[in-house]
Amino acid sequence: MALPIRDQMKYWGLALAIFMLALWFLGDIMLPFVLGGAIAYFLDPVADRLETMGLSRVGATVVITLVAILLFVVAVLAVIPTLVQQLVSLFNMAPDIARDLQNFLTTRFPEILQPDSAIHQALLNLGQAVQERGGQLLQGVLSGAMSLINVVMLLVIVPVVAFYLLLDWDNMIAEINRLLPLDHAPIVRKLAGQIDHTLASFIRGMGTVCLILGTYYAVALMLVGLQFGLVVGAFAGLITFIPYVGAILGGALAIGLGLFQFWGDWLSLGLVAGIFVIGQVVEGNILTPKLVGSSVGLHPVWLIFALSVFGALFGFVGMLVAVPVAASIGVLARFGAERYTESRLYKGLAGKQPDE
């Protein structure tokens, strides 16, 4: 005999409370395991594809691990030092950028920047404040990351966790499927499949889109000669998962920096703008439709809200689980709405057939 709805709600509510408390108290400890699980989930289709090509699960996992290590070494040796150097240089050049902006505004709009005006004083203080606090911010982020995450956790525990989870992923899914409540197993499998489709489309698809566009923006901007092209490209690619925001903010930052570097060289400025126009066209017409799909059930506003709430409550690990939780809530909400429209509460007497 199935449990009454009230008892079921108690158990599911208790499970939800335990999950929230675990995030609250064990967030820093759980972070490498959440990262490892996310990596394993992301790479599971690759392992499945390698298995269909004749490799065993162990062989597929080893091949993926070796490729990941190679890419990591290349990134550490070739990309990350340049990225950090450009980021530090950008903070150090902030006073010069603010001074150039002040001179530009003074020349073009002299009435705006009177010596005693608030804008004049703000620009005088902006560069020095960014330079001082930018360095403090970088140092704080790095020291906070070291204290909360620990280099050993990132470089050792996360890959180890990802390796073993990827190796046993299919077995874990099969065991979870076997332990589902028999009365609700068909519905749970249906909802789980919808959640997996949403996550696969968004996380794997948008992750690939962000990587492709970030690489394209960074390489193209550096070829044009923009001084901080790698930083701008990485930033624009990172936030591409929010529609149009990556191109708009990245383009505005690149054009703003280009105005100081290429002032008068309208061809270079046009190339910088054209890079982001082309990137947006390719993303909207090729990358996103092919890799993400037309509809994944995650509205940008809902996604931003979930990231903000979970990030504020649980920190970085909260932001990592925000997307799966948002996808799950979206699927459950649509399922609840579907059941509601089929219920007597929605239909009322108007939904009754004449013979009822």
C-alpha cells in the first residue's frame, strides 16, 4: 500500500532540508566533489561514444583523462600566465585609462568636466581606486580560493573524483534506477529524463558554446592587436550563457579599450566591433541551435535569479548547483502545472462531461 501524500511530503521535505543544510555547513568541503561530479556528467557522453567505438569503460575513461591532462598542461603553460599578466596590467593601467577618458571628455564636452564638478573628481579618483582595490581584489580572491578550496583539492581530489565517477557513472545510474519507489518509478524516470535533457542541452551545449566563443573572441582580438584581448575574450566567452549579455558587455569593454588604443584608427575599431557582431551572428544562427537546441526550459531571468540566490546563500558551490536545481524546479513546475490543468480543481464543474 502506497504511503499517504502527507507522509510522502514529510520524507521529501526532510530530504530537501538535509540537502540545504549540507550545502550550508559543508559547502567548502563538498566543492571538489561537486566539481568532480559536474565534470563526470559533462564527459559521460564522450565516454559512451568511445565505448561504441570499441573501447571498454576503463579504456574510455583513461583516454579522456590523458587528453584532459594534456589540455590542462597546455593551458597552464600557454594561456593562464598570459591571462593573469594581462589582467594585472589592466588593473595597473586603470589610472591612465581614467586620465585618457577625462582628457577625451574635457576636449569634446568641456562644460561637463568643470574642475569643481563631481564627475571631474570621480574620474580623478577612479583610476587610483581601481588600481589599489583591483590588486586587493585579485589578492583576496586568490587567498580566499587557497583557504577555502586548497590547491591540493583542485589539482588532485577533483580529477580523482571525476575519474572514478566517470568510470562508474552507468553503474550508479542503474543502481539509482533500481532503488526508485516502485509506485512512482515511471513518473520519476520521466521527470529525470526531462531534467537530464535540460541539463545536457544547457550545461554541455552552453559550455561548449562558451568555450568556442571565448577562444574565438580572445584569438581574434589579439590578432587585431587589442592590448587586453585575451582577458576581454575570456570574459565575453564566460558570460555567453546569458543570451546577448556576453556579446554586449564584451563588445562594450573591447570597444572602450580600443578607443584609447586605436583612437583615429577607425579600421581597427571597426574590426573590433565586427568581431563581436560576427560572434553574435554565429552564436545565434549556428552554435546555439546546433549545440543547445531551440528550447531547454531555462529562461535567462530564472537562471540569473537562481544563480543570485544560491550564490548569496551558499557561495561558489551554491552557484555550481544553481543550474541543476533551477532545471529541476522548472521541470517539476511544468509537471505540476500539467497535473493542475488535468485536475478537478482547475476544471471545476465546467470540465465535467454531460453524463457525469
